[in-house]
Amino acid sequence: MTILTLDTNTFIAAAPKGLRTETAGLTPAEFYDRYCEHSGPIRLSEWAAAGQTSEYTATLEFADHLRSVATTGSPVAALTSALYDEGYPVEILQFHQRRTADGTATFVQCEFNGRRGWGAALAGDGAESTVRAMISGINRLDA
């Protein structure tokens, strides 16, 4: 897992136009707290990528148990399936990813239990950024 220093202005500039418009009045700190906060019923407790391949392992932490997810290929499909099995039938409506000087910024609009909202994350690689953004979005909608 790579910990990055976040330049929130660069991060917000990488967001899709609709999200930037929706959040125009927020400070960078408010944007981060609203869309990137990882508090909620699901946490990513471990993340591992196997070298330069498309093999990933994630350990998800739920209130009363852990679940490991391993995938070759799309972390979106693996995470969506695992979340569905855990009672979180999430649908990804929009996906936006952009490389920045600070890492890979990912923004996902999710639908869960009839509610829609964005999640966002920044990580050293696109797969980890995607997983973190999805979890952030679901946690926002489950609050």
C-alpha cells in the first residue's frame, strides 16, 4: 500500500466536470472529508498488488469479520461481487480516473439502496485508487 501526499487542489482539478460543478463551494478540506473519508461500515485493511501483473488481493473489514478478495484483472468486478455477497449491492454509474503528479485519482458515482453519490480516492496505482474510491462511495451512501 502506498501512502501519498495529497495536493487537494490538483486532486479536485482531476475530478469530472459534473462533480467539480457540484462541489464548487467546498474548500479542499471539505471536498476531501466529504468524498474521500473512509469511515463507515467497510474498510480496506490490506491491499497488495503482485508485481507488474494484474493480480490483486484486498482484505475488507466489516463490522464483525474480514473478507479477502483476490482477482486477476478488474478490481471493480471482484469488489462489486464481494460487496454484493456481503449485502452491499452497489452499482457503479460513472467512473473517472486520471493520473496526477501525486498518483492516480479515481472518482466513482455509486448507487446503493436507491441513493446515488460520489466516492473519490488517490493512490499510487489505478487499481488501489479504484477500490478505495468505491469503498468511500459506499460508505457515504450507507451512512
